[in-house]
Amino acid sequence: MSGFFFDFSSVVSYFIFFSIFLFIILILFTLFIFFIIILFLLFTSLLLFTFFLLILFFFLLFIHFLPLFLLLVFLILLIFLLFHSPHFPLFLFILYFSHFFNFL
């Protein structure tokens, strides 16, 4: 089947692969950070340990907002497909969102 459904399925498969790949990288990086923190707890001063705790805090903050970022990437890809698909003309997309924003 050609057109929108073929493009959409390939984008969804790439998005799922990218999400799983990014999740594995984040798990490995988190384990690496915890390993560094344990080493610094054992061998260094409290000031350096506090510095690495701040780094860990910002990294965990990044992980916290990661699903929102991935959703935003997926929506951008979906909008790109809607604009370039012969099955969904541009004016239908604009009418849908203008109808949605009238209720806000």
C-alpha cells in the first residue's frame, strides 16, 4: 500500500527503534554516573561529590522531560507526513486545527 500508510508505518518503526535505542543509552549512562559517584564517595572530598550530585540532578531532570521531547519529535514527524501526503490535503489539516482552537 502506498501513500500515507506506508510512510506512517515506516516513521512509527523508526520512532520506536529510536526510542528503544535512546532508552538503552540512557540506562547505560545512568549506571556509569552512579559508578562515578560511588568512586568519588570513596576516594574524594565532599565538594567534588556535591558537584557530581548536581550533574546527576540535571541528568535526571533531562530524563524526566525526555518523554515530552520524544512526543514533540513524533508530532513534528506526523505533521510533516500530513503536509506531504496525497491522502490528507493541507486544507483539511488546517480546518481541523482551526476547529480545535475555536473551542479553546
